[in-house]
Amino acid sequence: MKKLIFLLCFLIFGLFFCQNVSAANSLQNSSGGDLVSNVLHFKAIPGDSHIMLTWSDQKDTGYFGVIIQRSEDNFVSTHDTGQNVYKGTESSYIDLGLTNGQLYYYTIFAYDSSGNYSSGAIAKAKPETPSLISPYQEGSKDYLDTNEGKPLVSSKKIEKIDFADFFYYLILDKKVLEIGLDGLNNLRVTNNSAVLIEIPSDIFSKPLNVITASTGEASYLMKLVAEKNKYQVVIPAPPTKGDYEVRFVAVFADKSISDLKTKLVVDPRGYVFCRGSSFLGLGNKMEMRINGAKISVYQKNNNEWKIWNSEEYFQKNPQVSNDSGEYAFYLPNGEYYLVVEKTGYKTVKTESFVVDNLILNKNIEIDLKVKPWVWLIVVLGVLLIATLSFRYFANRRKKG
């Protein structure tokens, strides 16, 4: 009996397994082969007479490469229609020699080693001459003065751009503060700031058509300032914290290109806050931002603590926190402490700390001089005394 039951179970399992294999084969055959995943984050970023295409693959075991097809009419739906612009294993490509103002449609297909293709990811863009962002114009100039107004002069000639060839500045109060890259060749700024980048125009060993800087979805033309012998662009930092790729592309007259990538690391601004609740300090505690707080920076210099001289760094010291309780300082490397003052709050003096990455953006907690529950007790006490007094005098009038 046991053998018969075992045999029946074996037969049932065998039939079930064969049906699943048949269904899987049917699915594979109906799809024309193994399914291939599309690439991720396919973007088309326009520039002057070119479009930068970027993407990332799924890292599937069957992934082998991509093919990109272009059309001026609409997105193509198969890998063998339209005009082929790229085939390979990279994660970016610059499509050169395009017509400004013409809309281009791109479809990217991932493929495996067996020649199976994904369904395709799409992006479109229209190349055009981007505008230089120049929010700080003085007089007739449409550039920002750096290097004390002297022209940039290069001592070498290059065919390939490098981080060391550029100069980087923060724009502070219509003035520029030179900054450097960190150890990882990243630019580090706070949110809602602006960065000026420039490079000598005579540094290139062959004629240059255009040089652009791209970040996120935006692409900017580096403008030639002939009288100062430099290319210059202003890039606004994104409003939210994060790491953003910045890519420089130099397109030469012979159609060759040189490009490099770096990161724009956006740190949040610091803020002043207290812990409490919106109902007289009762209930769940939360951080409550404090605007109008005065933040003063003190610097250690020759073993003496003095208020930091901020004028040569084009900033105010002290600063006042904004409506969101935020503030930020850009400081030279050194040792500092902060003093935070606000009417109705206890003055806070922080421990000393070392700044080694330019940005001071500590979050600082301050406390009320008088807790809300103390005022609640006082108010209740006054109401109780007033009620008892009213009853006392009312009873006296009745007896009288």
C-alpha cells in the first residue's frame, strides 16, 4: 500500500514539473528568447550642437551591452530602425554634430550575449546654445572679476582637461571666494549657493569649439571672456542635500572631445532649534526652528580667542538665522566656537571645534529661559486667586 501511494505521488509531481517546464518554454519562445531588462535612468542632456546621453544598467547576469537608435520624427520601437549612434558597454555617450533647435528622439536597447534585446528605454532633447547664468552683473560687465582682475594665463598646453586646470569660487555678496576640491576631487558647498568655475582660454593645444558644464538635468555653456583670457560659468547648487554629478565636456574643432566627471556635494545649512511642543511645552517633544537668533563665530589665533574677522571672506559675523532657523559660514581651516543668543532664550556657548572642510553648519539647540509649563502654573495661579477673591467679596456683599 505504501509503495502504491509513493508511486502515485511521484507520478503527480512528475506531471506538475513537466507542465511548468512546458509553460516556461512557451513563455520564452513567445517572447522571442530570454527576457532582457531595460537600462535605468536613461537621460538626454542638451548642449551646444550635442546631446549627452547617460544611463545605468541593471547588472543582470545576461546583460552584455546597449545599442542606441536616434530619430528626428518619433521614438523607434526596434533596435534595427532609426539611425544607430552608439553600440557598446559604456554608461554614457556624447552625440556630436547635431543641429541646434532640432528635437531628437533616442531609444536605448539593452542586449545579452545571445542577441536578445530589451523593449527599450526612451529620452528626447533639443540641443541649443545654453545661456550663461550671470545673476551678478555690475555696470556693463557680464562676467565676475577674479584674480584681482588680472587675465588668466596658462603655463602649459593640454589636449585633455583635468580638475587641476579649473579654478573654483563661491559667490558671496557679489564677491568671489576661491575654494578647492576636497581629497576626492569633489566640490563641497551648502544648498542654495552658487559656484563660479573658470579655466584659462589659452590652455588648449588645439582650437576649441565649446566647453560645457552639466549637472543633473541642466547643461551650461562656459562663456569666453576674451579680455580676461578665460572661460567662465556660474552653476547654482541644488536646494536639497545630496551628491550631484558635474561633467565638463570640451569639444574641439576637429570633433574630438575631452570630458571628466566630479561631484558637487551639497551639505545642508545649519540651524538653531529648541525642543518643545506647540501647546505650552506639553505633549510630544519635537525640534522647533528658531529664527532671529544671533550666531557669532570666535576663532583661536595665537592662543587667543577673538571674534572671527569675516570681512576678507565676504560674510557677516555675527549672522542672524533666517525664517527656517538656518545659517552657514565658510571659514578657513582652524579652531572655533560659537555663541548663540536670542531674546527669551538662554545664551549658548559651544565647545571648541576644528573646521577643515570650509563649511560650518552645526545644528545648535537652545533652551527657553522660562519653561512654558512655568507660565502655565503662573496663569492658573492667577486665575485661582482671582476666582477665590471674587467669591470672597461676593459672599461679603450678601452678608452685608
